[in-house]
Amino acid sequence: MFEKVNKFTNGKKTSTMLIIIAVFLCYTGMYAIRKSFLAGQYVDLSLGFGLNAKITLVISQVLGYMVSKFIGIKVISEMKKEQRAIWLVCFITFSLAMLGLFAIVPPKLKVLALFLNGLPLGMVFGIVFSYIEGRKNTELLAAALSATFIFSTGLVKTAGLLLMRDFNVSEYNMPFFTGLLFFPLFLLSVIVLNYSKAPSESDIKERSERQPMYKKERNEFLRKNWIGYFGLVAIYVLLTIVRDFRDNFIVEFWADQGYSGTPKIITLTEIPVAITVLLIAAAGTLIRKNKLAYNIGMSLTILGSAMVLISTVLFNNHLMSPVYWMIISGIGVYLPYILFHCLIFERLVALLSFKGNVGFLFYIADAFGYLGSVMVLVLKEITGFNKSWTQFFVSLNITSAIMIGMITLFSMWYFNRRFLQRKHKSAAMLCS
């Protein structure tokens, strides 16, 4: 059977399309296990100490996910190719089992169950991305992977809401059954990815060879590029905070707007966001020059911050409907967020020509991104911010959009200066 899969996935005409489908289904399977619990509101769950149950559950899972990202800085950057499929299946199976525990354990242990559920899931992205990085069509493949950030998060929450509404599944059992529903597709996708064609010689020539990155190489990269790189990390942290808040509390936002009985709106409003963002991201494949691609990605990040800022101000002044606001601000947040995954970090690796992989760059950014997300949620609880979810989201959008625009301009200047220095150094070496 596996020989037939290997032959089929290595075919010239089928390989790219199969990888596109496989990465989408693989990460959708992870989202079904990570995000489905967000479809519940858990108003009857008493945790004591005056804690909001939904926020506490979100913080607990994100803490586990964040710890996983910090662990992944080392694990993902050093992971060997032959270990990937085993770890993928083990991580997802363990997290699904934790959702089973979430359904049956006493209230306070539900918090622990979700922490354990999130603990291995933060490393799934790095493993899946390692199958597709370093190719001439990485942007196209990464766009399919990134589609899950927009489309699948709404899909799995819609599936969870429908299970509760139409099949009388309790909100505590719903996350496990939603994850179980997608689990067979996840297993099939892992088999396809594991037997798909590796990057060709021409891929390696254009994008540089991707290798395990050990402590020495990691420290060397940071020593040379830390100022500009941590500027990129700051942008990514802000994008993650806004995107994560939007994702975690989208059900509450639509309830604020009077759409609590319309579960499909979560998916329907994300479809135009997904289509717009993914078409732009996939078009990055057409840009062969790495420097041009990087600068376009950063320019689109500035454009995205402007879209978020302007649409939020219009909505806050009752000049834009909530549906249009969520679509336009969604494009403004997800476009740069996905470009970091599809294009910006990928082309930066190629431009700087260091021995390593995108996983290292991602996992520092992701770890601090989710740390920022947790801090915002905790701060909201500590300060007793008692306004509506919509008002909090408006304030978060405006502040983040202004900061993203400013830091992006700095990071563009820094790395373009670095690229120019490298060019002059190479020219001087040729002359000597």
C-alpha cells in the first residue's frame, strides 16, 4: 500500500496538488482538536475565585500551546525528517485524548485537561511546514496550510455548534466528538505528506537547502540579525494577539451583535477573508527575486495595518456594519499574518543564506506571540475591563494597527540595509 502511495505522490502532475490537500487537511485536523472547544460558552462552569470560565479555559490551553512553542524552538529546528510523521500522530492522538478527559473530569480539572491538550499542539505547525519549505512553490503550498488559520477555525467551530444544536451533544462532549470527526482525514494526510516528493535540486539552488539548526547556528543567526529579526518578532506578536483574540472570542462577538442563533455566520464571514488573503499569498510564488518578494510582503503588512485601523474607526463611529468590519479587518490582520508564514520568513532565509530552517524563525516569533496573547487576556481579567467584547476588540485593533505600521517601516529599513551590505561585501570579495 505505502509503495503505491509513494509512487502516486511523487508523480509530477499529482505531487503539488496532493501536498496542497494534505497540508490543509492535516492542519484542519489539528484545529478540530485545538479550537472546537471555543464553540462552547461554559456559563454553568464554576471554577471559583470569581473567574470567568471561558477566559480561564482559553488561557489554560494557550499557556500549554505557548510552552509548546518555546519547546519547539529547539525541537523543531533540530528535528530530523524521518521523525516527523511519528511525532505528528503522537501529538494529535494525545491532545484528542485530553479532550476526552475534558468531557468527564470535575470542573477544576477541566482547566488542567485543556492545558495538556494544548501542550503538544504548538509543535504541529513546525512539523507540517518542514514538509513544504525550501521549494520554488512554497508560497502556494504554505497558502494552503495558512488557509486553515482563516477557514478551518470557523469550520470546526461551526461543526461544534451544529453538533450541540442538531445532535444534542453537550458542550463538554462536543470538543472530543468534533476532533474525532476530523481525525481519520488527519491520519490520511500524514501518510500523503510522509511519502510526498522532497525539494528538487533547482528548489535548493533558488531557496537554499534547509537543514537541522543546532544551538551554534541559532546563536550565530541571532548575533548577526537580532535587531531586525526582533522587529519582525514584535510585528508578529501584535498580529498574533489580535488574530488570537478574534479567533478565541468570535462567538461572543457575534452574540454581542445579535447573531447568537446564526452559527454559520462564523464560517461565511471568513470565506471572503480566506479567498482574498490566500490568492495574494499564493501569488508570491510568481515573484522570483527574494528581495522584491520580501519588500512586497512588508509593504502589504503596512497596508494591512491601515485596513485594520481605518475599518475599526469607521465601525466604532457606526459608519460600517459589523459584517463588513469583520471581513475588512480580517483581511488586514490575516494578510500580514499569513505572509509571515508564506513569504516573509521564507524569503528572509533565502536572502541571508544561513544554514538552517524557517522553523527556528517561526518558533521564537510564535512563542512570544502566544505569550503576548496570554498576557492580554490576563491583563483584561486583572484590570477588570468590564466593557463588551466588541469594545475591547476595537481598542486592541486600533493600538495594534498603529504599532504594526511603525515597526514594519523600521524592519524594512534594517534588512534592506543588511542586504545592501551583503551585496557590497560579495562584490568586494569578487574584485579581490
